[in-house]
Amino acid sequence: MYHPSLLYLENRYPSLLYLENRLEKAIKEDHIQLSVLFIKLAERLYDLRYAAGYSHVEEVAHMVQETLAIDVKLANQYLGVEIGEALESAAKQVLKVCKDKSKDKDKDS
């Protein structure tokens, strides 16, 4: 059975098709820890894709920093560079949005 994040995202982002295939392989090989990592990173990628609409900029910035410091490294080491690159790209885009929102907030003050 697929996690809802994977079902939704597999049609939108080609890198998640790769993730789904790797997840299926990991489950077949009884690598439960890797399957948990697959799901966690798929959810993180989903959150990053929609983070621009979140109102708590500080929390989003923390999520971005965590992604860049931890999640990208885990993805590169255990899941493959394609997933790491997707996470890094999404995180950098969100970081830019956070900085822009902070600048706008400072101007309004």
C-alpha cells in the first residue's frame, strides 16, 4: 500500500516515481528503515513544495535549514542523488521566498 504523499506526488514530480520504485524495492527486501526514510523525505518534499503559502516564516526557515543540513545528506547517501537534488532545489526555492517575505515584513514595520 502506498503512502498518500507518494500517491499524490508521483504524477506531479518525476523524481518521486524514482522514489516510489526504490520504496517498493526496499519493502520487498525487508528494509523497513529505508522505507520509513523514503516516506519521511517524500513528505518533506511535499511540505517544501507548498511552504511558500505557510504563514509562519520562522518555522519554514527551520524546516529548510533541517532539510539542507540533514535530509539532503540522508537522501544522497541512502536513496540516491536524484532525490537529494530534488530536496535541495525545493529547499533553496523556499529559502528565497522566506527571505523575500522577511524583507517585505521589515519594510512594513
